[in-house]
Amino acid sequence: MDSLLPNTLSCHVTKISTLTYSLSKHYPVYEDSFAAFFKAFHIESELGITKCILVLNKLNTSITLSVQNVSLACKAIQLIGELIDGPCEDEILMLAQDNRLYPAVDCVFNDLTWLERSELSTNKPVVHRSISNIIASKVGCKPASIELTPTVKSISYSFMTAAGQSEDLVDRLRGILEGYRMPTDVFNELIQNSDDAGASCVKVLFDYTTHPARTVLQENMEEIHGPAMYLFNNAKFTERDFESILKLSSCNKLSDTEKIGRFDVGFNAVYNFTDCPSFVSGDSVQIFDPLQRYVSKLSKAAGIRLRFANDVTAVETFTDQFRVYQDIFDCDILNQQEYDYTLFRLPFRLQSNKLSNQTYNEDSIKRLQSTVINEISNLILFLQNILCIQVYERRQYDTSMKLLLSVTKDDCDTTHFLQNNKTYFRSYKNQLTTGK
């Protein structure tokens, strides 16, 4: 620390201010010792956004910044990003890859993980690699995906960023599916993820409805607007959950929960049912597209994340894209309402492809529905947090969902559970046999 002081005395007052903040933050033991020194130079003990903006403005010249000033600019921008909470009236400068400063609103950050910064085809300054995407976004920079996405008149794509799983997905997913051949394995994995999230309630809907697909992101979306299984849990996704579900982790869930989050390789068992799983939680819809068939024109990644909240234009333009979630377990997505829970949608695969040969029609969906119902009473006993599981169905022209079965832990802990549900199981078996 002592070796820093001579350099500090010869620095510009803004550089002293930056070091002052660093001293008080990282070396609090020295703060009292140098309080009088800092006061004599009219230097505050903490830096605010205004002071950091002043630092950047004083560094802003037409020449390339020196190595020392690049480091100083990075620290100032980092601090602004940590402190800022909402729009800033003053212009914020951003350090670009060419070591020059530009208005942050004119810069783009590289959210396209498959591209190197040098490969970005844009005329706008690209944020310096030392600045994280989170900080760049907070100070006003735009994601490069928007710059590269073909624009559509009157539509803003600011609600959309590339967000999909990486690696050689199809081959990897086919290997994963080998370990999840039974429908019960897939269902158990989804329920276990909900339990890991701390959810106390899970609801499953078998939806036989074919939804309109005129105003969707891409024309062939109609293929996945048919029958689907929905799975609801009353836990909300965190940012860490969004990040971890994109990873094809090989970690062991039991021993590495803290490292990889509550989603691991097992989530990908859903591809036994579907080619394009999606879910809505918080302000976002996440769509997975490992075959790169349904959102390939909008994202080079194997999926896309849509931030629908507070974006009226996006929701009104792509109404049918969002409508498949509307009114399912209190989801009000068409009114841009954030969803405080999590709702997965798994449209059933209708035709075989290179991902899986397993296809579904109405009869096989009914059999899956019966299997799930029979499995619930055994499964709920081994869950830590989930207290209730419900199963619903909705037919093509039904205006509401029909509750088929509701099971609680208390039900399963009593000897009369099967007795109480005996009539239902008998009638449901007859329905499967007769088709009525």
C-alpha cells in the first residue's frame, strides 16, 4: 500500500479520487489515517456516479487512451454500473475495443457468445472486453444481437436477446435421452427440479388445444402450437436459474447444486416429448430450439429469450406467440404482467427427426397422462418441499381446464388414499379403454 502513495501525489485529482474510493473499500484500516490528507485536497471518502462521470469526461480525448488511463476508465465505468439504479441524466461514456471513449448509448456489447468481438459486423463501437455485459447494459449500451438482427418497421427488438444452449446439441441431447427412456423418468426429473427450487405446489396440464399461429416470431411456429404438456410451479426463476438452464452440465446434482444451480443435465430429458420446450417466468419467455428450426432467423444460438414485460409493441405484434401461455395458471402475459411463478410448455413432437423418433398423437398423450396420474402418489412422498400436485386437462373447445386429480402429502400419508381415489382410477381406466 505504501508504494502507491508517491504515485498518488503526482496524479490528477480525479485519479486521487479513484484511489481514495479504492482505499476506503479495500483497505478500511487506512481510512482514518489519511482522512485529514483527503480532506485537505477536498476529496470525498466515497465516489459517486457524478464523480465517476467527471473522471471519464476528463479522460475523453480524441487520442487512444494509455494503458494506465484504460485501467482508470474501466474502474470508473465499473463503479457507475454498480451504483446506477435507473436512467441517468448525464451522458455516460463507455470504453471501446479501440481504447477510446464513446457515448454509452452509441456502443454495443457482445452478447453473441459464438462470435469474437473482432468478428462483429457492426459500425458501432464495441464495448471493451474488460467491461462485463451486465455493466455495459446498465449504463446504456445495446446488445450486439439487436444491431445484427434484421429490423422490422415499427418493431423494437430490444425485448429480445440470444439465449440458447450451446455445444453440438443434437448429438449430445440424443445421448442424454438414452438415460431417460421411460416417461416417468422425465416427469420425475421435472418435478424434482421444482422441488429443488423450493416450490410447494406443482400443477400439470395436458392441453389438447391447437392454438392460432399467425402472429408468431417465425412462420413454422405453427408446428409447435398444437397439443402440449404444461408444468407449473410456484417458484420464480432467478437470473442464476436462467443461466444454469442453458448449460449442458455434466456435474452431479447432489454434490454440485451450489456450483451449477438447480438445473442440470436432467432437464434435457424433456426432449423425449418435445423439440421446442419453453417457459415463462418473471419478465421473460425462454424458448429452446436445438434443431434451430423455430427461431433460427432471429438467433444463431439454439434458442432465444423474450423480455415481454413493459414492451407493448412486441406483445401486440407477436400476440399468438405469447397467447399459448395466457390464462394458464394465472399467467397474464398479454397484458405484459410479470409472472411470479414458472410455467413450462412442452409441445408434443408430431413427427420424428434427428433429435428423436418418439412421436405423440392423441392416444399416446392419453397414455402418458394416465402414467403421470398413477405416478404422483408415489412421487410426492419423496419430495422435500412440494406439498400438492394437481393434474388438469383441456380439450380443443373447452373454455376452461378440468381438474382430474389433486394429491397432497397428507393424502399419501394416510392409508385411505387409494380408497378415496379408487372410483376415479376405475372411471379413468374405462375412459381410456372406450375412448369416451
